Amino acid sequence: FIPIYHKLRVFTAYEYLEQRFDLKTRSLASILFLIQRGLGTGLTIYAPSIILSTLLGWNLTLLNVIIGILVIIYTFSGGTKAVNVTQKQQMFVIMSGMFITFFLILYMLPNDMTFSNALHIAGANEKMNIVDFSFDPETRYTIWSGIAGGFFLSLAYFGTDQSQVGRYLSGKSDKESQMGLIMNGFLKVPMQFFILLIGVMVFVFFQFHEVPLNFNPVNKAAIEKSPYAAQYQQLEEQLKALTEEKKEYNLLYIDHLNQNYDNPILRNRLTAISGKERDLRDQAKELIAKADPKAETNDKDYVFLYFILNYLPKGLIGLLLAVILSAAMSSSASGLNALASTTAIDIYKRNLKTEKSDRHYVMATRYFTLLWGIIAILFACVGTLFENLIQLVNIVGSIFYGTVLGIFLVGFYIRSIKAHAIFYGAVLCQLLIFYIYYLDVVSFLWLNFIGAMLTITLAWIIQKTQPKAPNASEITAETPLT
């Protein structure tokens, strides 16, 4: 896509769509992007707010506002340059914190335990099921949804999302932009893998240390003041006994591994203990929901925070919190910058009847940054943990990305499909994607593939069913000319 964008000399990805189709198609793609990126940016503000609210005991909504304002200030004042400069610094903080955490976890594991043993324990607890070849469409993560849905998700994100396309457009040449994208892959894939590996290592660490029934401290405080406190305490005692049993079997399993024997009986026993632990946690969530119907019982996003606060040396807690804040603020800033530029160029400038100076549009972009910052804060204030935040951001993207990608693929490669067909095909596709997601019949990753293919197919059908305009040879003297 990069040579096409550079050749057209556009400021946003969606400018191309008007040149290829018409204004309404450009506006549709811009609006779909603005909705999903606005929601996604709100979620990236919400993420660090959870952490700081737990650490400081502050109100979650207040923290959404404070963090949102901090991101707005440097994005508003510095624009694209501020986003690019800060992201380099944030990346350094993130990777430094991750490496330190990884080696600290290894150090804090039992003395006779190797990294290989840790991975075996994770595998015995079904935490190393990296590849699933299941053909069940309702199974969320399989090799097929990864190759198909994940490919289309990445193609849409890096090829049509203004937060990424804006970076290519600022490159001095095609080669510079392409090399930047390739280097992004060389850095991003290992970084994502490493972050997931740290999650696995935290799980292994907790096989030898006591853990709470629910990692969200707000829930524990609420249940202790409720009539269900005694029942919750009984579950805690059962978990404590189960933790001791789990630790004993894990140490025995390590001894066998050190003798080069992966004992299948012990593996099955560890799997059974993990099942019992899940049952206890489910019972605890039911009690929390009874104690406070508005409580968020899902605690997955609090696990790493619990590890930081309770097991890391005090001097490193600040670094790890800086890592989490850096990651969130990096995403929030680039999101606000993309939202502002798209709104200024594709909506405001395109529909303005009079000519304005470049300075006017620069100032307009800044004020749109402020506007979208406020909207993102509002989205953050009504956010929930859902299953986990990374997944929720990808779900929001998958609902919209397929349709937008389909529009671009038609624009680039299927010249026979015109403006009317692609516009109504895309609108109909987006409505169908909403309905498919509501039915919950496939993993969200498939929505990217389905959306792109459905947009192309519907546009092709609409184009084929349209009455053909008469050729010049068919126009007679009686044919009115306009």
C-alpha cells in the first residue's frame, strides 16, 4: 500500500477513497475509523487508571480524567513530532522494565528449578497451548483464525488505520517507510511474544506462592463488609490448602524433570488441581456478585499488578508502573493524533466551503486533538474490563476493520466496481458484521476476514445488478444529453 499512498501525495489514507470513488465513501471510511479508534483510545486511557486506582486508592473516574489530560497536553502542544519522540523513550522504558521483571522472576523461583522446568510446569497447567488446529469456529484462538483473521486484522491496521498510515506518509521515500514497517515487525513480534512469556512466568511463580481468591483488592474489601464474608473466608482456607498441595506436587514434578522424566501421572494431577482452583475462583466470583451486583468480578488485568505490588523490590515498583503508563500513553497519544488529523482533513477541511491557510488547519487539528481527548476520556469512564483489555481493543478493531479493508482492496485492485456499489456494499456489510458479532457464532478474529470478503462480494453483486449506462454508440438523437 505504501507506494500508492506516496504516489497520491495524500495527508490521510481516506483522501485516496474520494479520488477513487466519491466523497460519501471517503466519509464512511473516515467515520468507521473515528468510531473504532475513539473507543480504542478510551480503553488505552482506562488501562493505566485501573493500576493507579488500585495502588493509590484513588477514584477510577478521576484517574481517567487526569491521565487523559496529561496525554492531551503533550499531543496538543507537540503534534506528530511529540508522539514520535515520546514513543522512542517509552519503548526504552517498556523493554527495560520487561527484561528486569523476567530475570527477577527466574531468580525468585525455587533454587533447583530451571527455565525449562518452568515451561514444563506451565505446559502441565495448559498455559503453553500455543497452537490449536481446531476447526471449531467458536474456538477463539486457533492457527486458522490467526492466519486468516489475524492476517486481515494486521493488513487493515497497518494498511488503512490512520494512526499507522500517518507514519508512512511522513517518510521521505517509499523505501524509508517500508524499512520502518519491516523494523516494526522485527521489534513488535518478539516484544509481544516476550510480554506473553512474562505472563506465563508470573503464572509459574504463583504455583509456589499464596495467591488471593480474587486479585482485585476492591472486591476483597467489599466482600469482607458483606454477609457473605464467612463463606468467602471458607473458600480462602480451601484455596490455601490447595496451594500447599499444588506446591508439593510441583516440586515433586521438578525432581522428576531433573531426572529427565516427564511424569504423566503428576502432569494429570497438576491439571486436576488447576481445575479445582478454577472452581474455587468461580464460586468466589459468585459471592462477590451477590455482595455487590455492580462489582467487576473479572480480575485478569489485576494479576500482574498484584505480583508487582507484593513481590517486587520496592524500588522497582515505580519502574514497572512507568512501563504500564508508557505503553498506555504511547497508544493513547498516537490514537489522538490520528483521530485529530482524520477529522481535520477528511471531515472538516473537505466540507469547508471557503479556502483557509495551512496554519488554520494546523490549529484546527490541535483543537480536534482536544475534542477527541475529551471523548476518549468519556469512553474510558464507561469502560469495563470485559475479558481483558488487549482482547477488547482487538474486538473493537475487528468489528470495523474488515469493512474498511474491503473498501481499500476494491479501490486498489478491482477497477470495475464504482462508487455507488462500494458505498452501499460497505454499509450493508457493516450492519451484517454487527449482527454476526451479536450472534457470537465465530471468534472475533474471523470478523476481519468476513468483513473484507463480504464488502468485496456485496459491492460486486450491487455493481453487476446496476443498469449499465448506454455507450456513446447507443446514444441516438432522441437521447437527452445532460
